[in-house]
Amino acid sequence: MFAAVAFLPCSMRAIAQDPNLELLKQRVELLELKLQLAEQESERLEKECEELRKENAKLKGVAQTSPMNSKDPFEPGVVWLGDAINDDKVKTRWALSVSDRKGRSFEGVIAAINDDGKKMEFSVSGKAPSAGNGLVEFESPLMGRAKMFMRGTLKNGEIALAFSGTTPLGKKIFGSATLKPK
């Protein structure tokens, strides 16, 4: 009988915690939906702002002569080429190929060839301006121990990046790269 009396309060606490757990799950779902709405609104406002910039330029009579101002530098199909150099002074040829674009977000692949001929390829996703100059940041997914983070600036049709990450063997690396559209 003592065991039943001792078990009853424990089971009552477990039952009492279930509504709290459900409430937390509902709150998390609500916050995730609010975040999704905020991201969509941000993209809508960015597009609206870009249209207003174009209209303003037309009203001022400013010609958009630069190709970087007239179209999205990260539209699907665009390829950025350049060289990267890491902390060991190893030079690598990079090609960033953009495959998808939604608002400021993009996805693509970096293909790299080291001086010794070793080839590698990894997916990336991140954010970049849809027109003009601005911040560019993207990263690769975690594959084993390997992961890369890249951040830089798109200015006058060129991306200057700093990168850091880990190799498949877990060695930390960092360096810089400069990319131009092909």
C-alpha cells in the first residue's frame, strides 16, 4: 500500500508536466511561424525598396550602366571565379556556381582545385544583395568534421571574402578569397 501511495504523487507530477510540455511545443511552433512571416515580410520589403531605388534612379535620370546594378549578381546560373589562399599559403582556385535564389538567400556549390590538383566540391547556402554592393555571407553544411564559413563584401562587381572552417580531418583552417563573375 505504501508503494501505491508513493507512486501516486510521482505520477501526478508527470501528468501535470504534460500540459506544460504541450504549451511549450505550441509556443515554439508559434514562434517558428512568426519567424517565417518576418522573413517573408523582410524579403517583400527588400523587393519594394529595390523597386523604389530603381524608380528614384529613373526620376533622377541616372543611367544604370553597370551590369551589377541592372541584374541580380546571384541569380541562378551565375558563376563566380577566383583564388583563395589559406593560412598554410596554399593557393586554391574557386568557382562558386549559384543554383537557387529566393529574396536575399541563395544556394550553390563551390568547386575548388588546389595547386597539387586535388579537387573538392561542397554545397553552400547564404545571403547576398540582390543588386548593387553589400554583405555576402554563406556556409557549407557540416559533413563529418568539415564545415566552412565565408563572409565578405560585394563591391564594384567583386567579392572579397574571409573564410574559416575545419577540414574533413578536423584541422582548423582560415584564409581569404577574391571572386569575380565569369
